[in-house]
Amino acid sequence: MAKARHSRLDCTPGCAVEAAVSLIDGKWKAVILYHLQDGTTRFNELRRRAGDVTPRMLTNQLRELEADGLIEREVFAQVPPRVEYSLSDRGRSLSPIIAALKAWGDANMDLFARR
Amino acid sequence: MAKARHSRLDCTPGCAVEAAVSLIDGKWKAVILYHLQDGTTRFNELRRRAGDVTPRMLTNQLRELEADGLIEREVFAQVPPRVEYSLSDRGRSLSPIIAALKAWGDANMDLFARR
DNA sequence: GCTCATAGTGTCTAAAAGGATACCGTCCCG
DNA sequence: CGGGACGGTATCCTTTTAGACACTATGAGC
């Protein structure tokens, strides 16, 4: 699971903001959640869509998202192996935010172009 | 400025999502943006509200947010010194997202309580 | 028999982020 | 004269994150 970045929960109201951010932080988590909105996706399919994630990183991020209850993992006992990832209800409740982030990112692309 | 976590911008559509996240990532940035919504705030006032930020971290985060054009910094040549931080237009355009994150965080507090 | 695809794991290392602590000059208040 | 508020800096150290790269088993297709 993603590490809690703040140990106390009874801090100022802004704390919930940071707590939420800590879940989608991690270099690939937001991207994974974004792509999972298209529906159930397999491991290597995600890998291809995300660009250049190493399998180790992808595994890490998926495991954390799963531990946080944002995604679900279903294993089919076949050969070759088949594992499907999908959004959980909680993960789906995050969709509007992911969409808003994408919209904001697109609208502010000039910011990133400078780098 | 916050480091660009992805070097290429022409990646899959999810890239904008990650780019946006990278701006509010950093342990205190989201909290700072949240508190700045109440209006112009001074350095030590932010420090008190955020809980237990060290001045070094607060300076870092504020400088990055400023470099990213999300906040503005105004120095008054007085003694004792007076420095005020406020949201820029771009920063204000992020407000709905911050608010959504806070709402989501509050609604999913059970997740964080487990830690 | 060779190679490919699947879904990962293990190890090692580099880089970045975050934290602790001490310190600065100036002025005001008592 | 001592102490506090202000808005930071400087230095050092630890933790966390991310990346490269190699490797696994199985079966299918050529």
C-alpha cells in the first residue's frame, strides 16, 4: 500500500487533500487509473499503453493500487497466464478527478513544454 | 520547479494526467494550495496551518509552486520582513480539483484510518 | 528444436525527496 | 539588555523511489 505521508489524521482540513494525493502519487498510478477507465485490461496491455514502464514498476504500482482498494485483480489459471485488472467501485469514484486532471493537464500543456 | 517525471510529452493520452499530478505532488504542495484558497497568506501563517513542515521544506515547496506558475510571491521591504503568498490565475484554475480531492479524501477516510 | 508471448520476480544501484538542527539580521517590546 | 517574531539558509543525513537488467515456467506455432 502507498505509504501514508502524514502520520496524523487529525491535522488541519488540508490533510484529506494530501491523503488523497498520496494515493494517486507514484509515477504511474494516475496513468494506470486513467487507462483502466477504458475497461478491464491485461498486464502487458497496460505496459504497452503506459509507454515505458518496466515490469517491476508496473507490478509495484498495481499492487499498491490493489492494496488501496482502487483496482481489482483477477487471475485466470491458464497457460499462458492471463491476469486482468479493473477499477473497483472506489477506484471508479475517483474517475471524475482523473478526468479533471487530464483536462487541466491538456489545458496547461504550455507549462510542460518548457522543460 | 517540479521535475518532469516523463521526458516525452507525445506519449499516450494518460500523459497529461501524470503531468498534472506531478505538479501537486510533493508532500506539502496540495496542502499549500488548499490553504491558499482562503486568500493571501504569509509564510509563518502557512507553516502553522500545515502542521509540522520544516521551514526548509516549506520554502522548497513554495519555490517550486512559484516556478510552476501556480502561486505568486510578494515581498514587502519592511522590518520585520513580510512575504505574502497567493494563488495565481493558473493556481486558481486548479481549485476545483483540490476541492474534489478534499471531498474524496473526506469520503474515504476509512482507507487512511487503517494505517 | 527455436522462438515468442504471458505475468511477473530478484538484485543492484543511482537519484531524489524529505527531515533534523542550527543559524542569520533586524526590529520591537518589556 | 534579553527575548521573540519574521522569513528564510546551510549543512548533514536518512529514507524512498525509480530504473536497468537478468531471469522464471509453460505451451503454442513454425
